[in-house]
Amino acid sequence: MPMLLGTKGSDVLSWRASAELLAGLKDALGRHGEQNPAQSAESVLERFIAALDQELGFDRRLDAETAALDRDLAAAATAADLLLTAGRFRDTISSHFKRRRSVLALCGLCNTLHDRLVFRAVQLTQERLSALGRGGASPCTLLVSGDRGRGESTLFSRNRYYLLHDGSPRPEEFRRPLEGLFQELGLVDPERPLWHGSLKEWQAQFAPSAAHPATPPEEFLAALPPFAAPEKGAAPPWAERDWLIGLADLGYLWGSEQVAARALEVAGAALLAERGSDSFLQVARRGIAQPLAVGRFGRWRLERSGERRALLDLKRYALDPLQGSLRILALAAGSTQTGSVARLTFLLERGILDVDLAGRLLNGYQCIMQLKVLLEIRGARNGLFLNPEEFSEETEARFRSALDAVLGLQKLGYQFLIGPV
């Protein structure tokens, strides 16, 4: 029962796992009933109850271990202490995943670990400022996009962070040490800097005149390109596409809820306004036309040169097309959901997805995310590359089925956006 335990309430995958578990038990009882008397069925039930007790005991041990790790994170005094405890936390999560293979349970645990690291980094920054007699931070908030914004953190996720303040003086006194800690913890890097600015500066990026904004400070531009419509006849630059994706996956992480609510409201309104524009249509067409891991004649789309020759880029040819197509289609349908499963559920409830495709996409999401996590457990950091030659027959069949479901989603997305071809 890989997803029964460690999932949430009415989550569609939780219900699905429960149904599959009961169906499996019913099938086992039926087969034994045909071959043996009632005593055999009773034996099957006893073994099932014993196995369930064992799984519940495993969950209790996990709860105890994570509670102890939470205490260690809260007591960490340096970035080195945080990294050491985070490594132990990841080992615990990895052990849980190897036993359960539950993507939702793993994402929940990794979300918790991520948030504990961020909150402790904020606390340490505030404590150091107080020790210097500079007080705490001015009213500010921290937003996040990426894996954590979607609620899909894994062992080594990548995110983008946005620090907004209300215009109070001396925000740099808080931002600089916080960004330094984030860098030590591996949360930000030169490719993913910590964006920072006032709420007024944030709002200015979404104003009607933002197509030709006043030139802000260089660092502001480098951190977050303005959402400017492309010139007539020009395709939108990829930076604008990244900006759009960041808006769609944006979520609250820490700080002033009032500042966060206003920032998210402004970003959400701008995104909805762009939904019917030509620039959004161009971005959407790119998003739903990403190539998949299976090329012509069913052959794998492999790297052709370099140290990754003959390997398959899981992120580029499987995960990005799945998440990107769900994101674009959900946005076009008016959804404000951020998670992939939540977006899929929204599309199903609106009748845009039929039950068959939704079920295949759920299974595909589970398969692709499992492969991602297994690569991370094996040490993948800079890219998710796998060797299809190492697939078992079952894994290859599941992966090809997942890609076929994503292809069906892309075709549906194109018809939804462009119309029948």
C-alpha cells in the first residue's frame, strides 16, 4: 500500500490508493475462497491485519524520528548545524520512500524540511541583528515559487525566493545576512538569486504602463525581469516565460501575511489579465509543445554527446512537459491552483479532462516523480539523467505509459487553446 499512509484527507491519490488496496484484498480473498475453505480466508485476513499493524508501527517510528529532527533543526546555531541535521532528515525521508514509494508522502516530508530550514535561517538572522542592537526585520514577507510553491518539494528541489517589504527603512540590514545564510544552505545561487524589493516596486511591475517601465536599479532587473509584452511581431523571450511560470507557482512562505496577501493579489490579477493576450498564447503554445522522451518510432530521446551521452534527461523530456502542460491548461481554464495534482483535479472537475486520461496522468505523475526521487537518492544534483537500459520491463512499460498520457494532455491542451486541427 504505497500511498495509503502519509497522504492527506480527500486527496485524489489517497482515495485512489485506498480503493486499490481494498480491491487487492478482495481479489486475494476471492482467489483463496475458490481454492480453500473459509479457514484460508481467515488466515489471509490475519496476515493482512498483521501487515497493517507493522505499517502503522513504521509510521509511529517515523513520527518520532521527524519530531527529534525538528527539535535539532530548531536548536541549530549555524548553517553547518542546519546542513548536518538536514542531511539526517533526508536520510530518514529516503528510507521512508524506499519502503513506501509514496510521492505525496515524500513531498509532504520534504516540504516540512524545507520550511524548517527557511524558518530557522530567518530566526538566526533576526537573533544576530538583535545581538547587534539593530532590532528585527521591518514588516516583510517571503514568497516562493518552484517545487515548494507547488507543494512538490523533493530531496534536492530548486526554488525561487522573493523578499518583499512594506517600504520601511533599512531592509538591507535584514536581506543581506538572510541571503548569505540561504547561500550557505544551498537555497539560492547565482542562477536563482533572492529577489528583493518593496511592495510598491512589486506593484509597479504589474501596472498598465509596465510594458515600458521606468528603468529600476540594475539589481532589481537582474533578480526579476518585468512582465513586459513583446514588441509586435516578436516572439516572447524565454525570460518572460520563466517569469510567467514563477507567477503561476507563487506561494506564501513566511512573514507579514498582509504584505503577502497584497503581493499575491497583484500577481494573480496580472496573470489573469495576461491569460487572454497574444503573448500568453505564444507562451502557452511553447509550454504544451515540449518534446517528450520517446521520439520517432518509439525510440528514446537520448543525449548525443558529452559525459551524459546515451542518457535520458528526465526533467526536460518528462517532468517539465507534464508540469508545464498542466500549468498552462489550468491557467487557461481559470484555475489559481499551484500543485500539479490540484490542477489535474480542477481540470477533471471542470470536465476538461475525462476520467480515463485523468487516471492515466495520475499514474504517470506518480511514475515520473518516483524516477526523479530515485535519481536524487542515488546522488543526482546537477540534472536528472537516467539510463533506459537499466529499466526493468515493468518500469519501462510504466514510463512509456506515462509519456503517452502526457502526449494526450498536450494534444488536449492544444485543442483547448487553439481549437480543433
